[in-house]
Amino acid sequence: MAALKTDVIDLLEGRKIPYEIKYHQKSVFTSEDAAIERGVKLSQIVKTMLLWDGDLIIVAVLPSHRRLDVKILKKHTGRKNLQFMGKELIEQKTGLIVGAVAPIGRLLEGIPLFVDPSVFDEEFLDISSGDPNAGLELHRDDLRNLLKEATFVEIVKAEG
């Protein structure tokens, strides 16, 4: 198998951050499938969602077993018309592959990032590699450090 090279891996290697590549048997495009392919809990999969209001892209990062509360995100961003970006729009505006969007990387630079603190409940977290055929596992402290410029705020729906 050829060595996986993505923008995300380049970033981790450039900063000497340890990670483990977790190859999939098949390409995955959902958090549930990623958890199964990687043999981890859904709560370890970091979900990166892109929204926009026709003018500005916003990135929301949360654990995959939780749901984004768009109303709360709208309040924190001051953007009243935020909508989830569709596959074509994501590819057109960012060049990213739906289902393989990582919360870090050159393609997200300059885009406002909102991270729910519950992402860090698990010690080891799995993010997308930027390629639907593999994920990356890293320690929560390393991911937290990589996301230090983000806004940390509760953006998930209340459980129950």
C-alpha cells in the first residue's frame, strides 16, 4: 500500500505530532462507517461540519455521537442564515472531499472554527486524514493544541 500523503498528514509531520494512520477496507463518508472501519467508539470520531450563509463559511467541530445545535451556532457567530453546505458547494468552495473533512489543515486556514469542548472527552481521537480511505488517530492534547485558535463553545444539542 502506497504511503498516504495529505495536507493533514503534512501538517502533523511538520509539527512533529505523533499520529496513527487507520486504513479502511472501503472508502467511508459517514462517522458511523468510519468508527466501524477504524474499530473505535463513535465518541472518538471527530465530526467536522461546514456551514455557510451565502457569504461566510463556518466550521463546527464536535464528537460524532452528538448533534450540532445550529441555533446556538447562529447565536455565537451572529450569522442568522447559516445552512449546512452540500457536497457540491463544499467541493467548489473549499476543494475538500465530503466525508473526509478534517478539523485541521491548510484548506481551513482563515475560516472561523467553533469547537465543542466535549470533543476532548475521549483520550484518543480520530480525525479524517483528508482521504476517505483512512483516518488518523491522535491524542486529544495534540488536537486541542492544533485547534488553539478556534472558539471553544458548547454547540451540541442537549442530550436526552
